[in-house]
Amino acid sequence: MSNASTNSRILFGQPVSVLLPWIIAAIILLILPVFLGSRSQLTILSQMGITIVFALAYNMLLGQGGMLSFGHAVYMGLGSFMCLHVMNATWFGALPLPLLPLIGGFFGLIFAFIIGSFSTRKAGTVFAMISLGIGELFAALVLIVTVFFGGEEGISGYRDEGLPFFGIEFISNLEVYYLISIWMFVAVVLMYLFSRTPVGRMANAVRDNPERAEFLGYSARWVRFASFTVSGFFCGVAGGLSAILFEIATETDLNVTASGAILLITFLGGVGFFWGPIIGAIVFTLLATVLGLQTHLWELYLGVVFVGVVMFFPAGLSGIIMSHVPALKTGKLGTLVMPYITCVLPGVIGGLGIAALVEMSFHVRSGAADEHEMTLFWIDFSTHNVLPWVVPLVIAVVGVGLAVRNAPAFKAAWDNASTLPEAA
Amino acid sequence: MDLFFVNIIDGLVFGLLLFMLSSGLTLIFSMMGVLNFAHASFYMLGAYFAYQISTVIGLGFIGGLIVAPIIVGVAGAAIERYGLRRVHQYGHVPELIFTFGLALLVQEVVKFFWGQNQIAYFEPEWLNFALFSIGQNTIEAYKVFMILISMLIFGGLLYILTKTRIGMIIQAALTYPKTVEALGHNVPMVFMGVFGVGTALAGVAGVIAGPALGTFPGMAFTLGSIVFVTIVVGGLGSLRGALAASLLIGWITTFAAAYNFEFRTILLAFGLEEPANIWDSGLRDLWTLTLPQIGPILPYILMVAILVFRPHGLMGKREV
């Protein structure tokens, strides 16, 4: 009753509050190119969209099904290769480009169907090991089966040779961005709806307690198999989109490193919430493209952050965000502002100080002998002076010191904000 | 026939090297129930520390062989105590992901300190000579040295595990940790010790394999997945299975790389006709396939087949 009064507006048979996040997301996707319209920015955004589809498809297994795969890039890569073969086929001129990811999806689905038929028999370590073996197998096959994979140089094609789609030939990056965004939006909606179907719900049950699910009359193996196959389809779609964006597929698209990256992205974002991997994909793509331009060591920082997240925040970034909800509900979110400023902020600044020291020592050892000039945080200085070493050192020590000193106060404030006051 | 014996020796060297890694990994699996993805990273650290100690500090090869594994073992024990034990409460999958992240991190740290390229870590002068020869092929003393060290370690491990009191406590703690704890033994300490010794063994493998296989930041991932294959094929938790699988995989990969067997021989034997213009044919990969080409993937095919048809491995007692 009370629910009806707060959500009185109905749209498409759903309360508006349920649809609102989707509508906002669609509007953001629509107007983003107005602000980020350059070629490289559009490419980064498109890449982000592809990673989002892939990460969500991966989380169908890891988060929703409890299956840890070390070879999931195989299905995306195979979709990608297949789409490029279609692009090079003589009948590509009769196919509108927007339908291409569908072909990639079905190819991914077929392979997931074949491999899943034996790999999903068990979850846990067996599944992880089989997926690793399959991943290594396909990475090696790329160099052996040159007819399909094109050997080391891979397969390339041209997306604009397809049938014009209402006059659009997908030559410009903007057209490709919109194509990928629409596909991404549709895929995300479909994956969300899948997680709400009985099969999607049973996947959660099988993840948490396979034995009990079996006693309820569900075959754990079939539920896992269904999730795996559907996940393969969306991986293939992501592969098709990547074929459209990059117009090339190589061994690096399906090797074990690529599979490891998607695990990292998904876990970083958080596997517990449907939208967690989306956060992971956005953050990772930004780190890889923006931070990757600034420093050679971004993978080192990524490794540190990743291990830190696994150790201290196993729920990932989305888990950190959602842990604020209790404080929001008790109305005490405001009381956390000061602890954040006294504890987390110095910690972050101290971390940046450490990063500066790391960057400087890397610069000294790997740069040329007579090269002392370097730029860090928009400041130019020489690494042969003492002062540039002292400043970040002091910042690091003071920052981390403050963070450690104020940590108990932060924890107390946190506990206080997250719990309801005792009933008087 | 000469080539056959040379390959037997080469395969034995590689197999025993695999065993030094897989023995530690399989012991760690038995006690924690989780596969340590970062195990090969300790192998890599062993090689790099040995390089630093023997070449840069100047303690010589033997100095590296003794000191580096100790450092690696202490590092491993610390990671078990402060990292794995913390993640253990979240469950198996986060544990596996933690070790995976650790493997990535170690690789990046190694790149930071020693650079992207292969470093100049070589076998010592006094082992760099041809010990004997089979036909035309000479066998270097270093290979024999590797075999001896691995045999020595296997013997020592077997002795400690089966004949000493500590070994009995370890074996008991693997199967009935609660009971052993109730008898007054510090089981978490035993686990930490086993983890430390297991990683130290990987370190030894790194020290002696670094000069032979090359010391570079990718060495952990190159060997790491093969080590997994080994313990899965041998049966998780079985030391003898690990030995058998290590030798099997060592010989398979060595022989596959050495004999340039062409698959067209088989196809011709079946009475198939070779396409006239092979490079335009869709089946060209099948006709030009050679054994060395598929050598690297044979272990993975073996593992997938084992997991599908015999999930407890060659000698394992429990399913994975």
C-alpha cells in the first residue's frame, strides 16, 4: 500500500523509479559525444562499451553463477574472428553492419555450447582448470590454424563494405560509437532481464548451495550450462562489436592475458551487484588509456590496487559504494564527511607521494644517463636535486601517518553511522 | 637412437624441474584446498634473487643457491600469514583470485626492479663444460647438476615426510587438522611452514632453472600453467602422482619438440591425396602440421582429457 503511494507513476507496466536508472543511462549515452567528441575520446568510449558487455557476460559466470573462468576471452575472440571473416566474405555487401554482432554472438554461443557441455559438470577448481586449459589451447591454436586465425598478424577487414543501414555506412567514429552504444544498451538490458528469469535465479541458488538446489529438483549442471551458454553469446556479441571498432582480431584478443584482464575488471568493479562490472569496466578503461599515457608503471599500480581490493574489499568498488547505503538510510551520511577528510584524504595523498617516489626512482634507473629532467603532477624538476626527493617523501610519511593515526576514529564514526540508534 | 637418449635426459631435466614446483604446489593444495596461482612467481623470484646475490652482490652461484630460496621461503610464509589467511575467510574463489592477483603483481614488481628484458644470469663457469657425450651430442655438466639437485631434494622431502616426527605431524594435519590441533600442535604454524617450504622449493627450482631456461619477467606465466597441468594430471594432493605427471609431461614436450614428424604422412597413409596447390587450400594447416608445432599444447589437451574422463587424476584420491 505504502509502496503504491510513493511510486504512483507507471510506465510500460513498471513504476518509474525502476526504469529511471535505465532512462538516465540512455540519455547519458546519447549526449556523451557532445562533450567528448574527438576521435580518440569516441574510441575510448566505444572500447568502454565493449568492455562493459564483456565484463557483464563474464559476471554471469563469476558473480551470478559462482564459476571462475580463466579462459573467457576465447568466446569473445572467436566471435571477433568470425565477424571479421564475415566482413571479408563476398556476401558482406548484402548484410547491414548492425546485424554483425549477432553473428559473433551465435558463434560464441555455439562454442560455449560445445565446451560448456563438459566443462560445467563441476564448478570450483575443476571448472577453473578446464577453462585455463581451453584458454591456453585456443591461444596456441591461433598460431597453428592460420586459415581461420591468420597466424601472428591476425585477420583484418573493413566495416564500411557492408550494406548501408538507412544510408549510414559507419565510416565515422561517431556512427560507430552510436552503433556500439545501442548494442551495449540492448545487451545490458537483456543480461539484466536474464538475471531476473527463473534460470538466472537458479544460477544464484546453485552458486550458493548446489546440493540444496539439487534436492529442490534442479540439475545444478544444467543451470550452470545454461548460464555458460548465454554468457558465451554475449561474449560473442562483445567480440563482434570489437571487430567493428578495431577492424582487426589477433592472438592478443583471446589469450590468457585477455582472460585475466576481464577477471580483474569484473572483480575490481565488484561481483555482488549487477552493475558492479560496469564500474569496473569504466574505471579500468580509463586507467588503461589515460593513466597508461602518463606512466609506464600503470600495470604495477593496477596490480597493487587489485591485490588490495581482494584482501580488504572483496566486494569491489560497487561494494564500497553500497556500504554507504546504511549510513544514508539512518540519515548520518553527513557525519562521515569529517572522518573522510581526516583519514581517507591524507591516505590518498600519501599514496600519491609514494607513487611519486616510485616514478622518480624508475626514471633515474631506466632513463638515459644524462637525462634528469622529469615532469610529475604538472611540475618540472631535476631528479639530481635533493628537494624533489624530500617533498614527496614528507608528503608520503605525513599522509600515511595521518591516515593510520585517524583510522580508529574513522572506524568508530563508520560504525556509528551504519547502525540505527538504540531504541530509548 | 642417440637422439632418443639425449631426449630422455632433456625430458628428465625438465620433468624434475616441474616436479620441484609441482611437489610444493600439491602439498599446499592438500592443506589449504586452494590452488596457488602465484606458485610459479616464487620460482621467478628465486631466479631473480639468485641473480642479484650471485652476480651483483658477488656471493657466487652456490651463495645464490643457498640464500635465495631462504628469502623466497620467508616471503612465501609471510604472504600466507598476512595475505592468504586473511582472504581465506571470504571463500575459495576469492582465494584463487588473490593468488592470481599476486602473480600479476610479482611480475610487475620484477619488471620494476630488473626491467622488461632477459637478464644476464648464467650457469657458473665450473659447471660449464661437456660432461660426456652420446654419439654426436654432448651433455653439459649443468644438466647433470640439475638432475642431482632435484633428486636430492625429492629424497630429502620424502625422508622428512615419511620418516620424521615433523613429517608425521604434517601428514596428519593435512587430513585431520582439527584432531591434530586438539592434540596440542600449532596447525596454523604447520600450514605456514609448509607454505614457506613449498615456495622455497619453487625458489630452488628458479635458481637452477634460471640459467637454463632464461630469466625474464614472463618466466612465471610460461611455466606456471604447465605446473598446474602437472598437478591436475597427477591427481591433486598426490606427491607420487605429481612425480609421475612431471616426468610424463617433461618427456612429452621434449620428444614432441625434437621429432619433426609431419601429419601429411598420416594423411597420405589414409590414402588421401595432397591438394595440388597447398597454400590456396582450406586444409593447408592440416597438411603442413608438424609435431613440434602442437608440442606446447599437448599438456593442455592431456589435462582437459584427464579432467573430463578421470577427474581425480592419475594417482589422486579425491576429485578436484
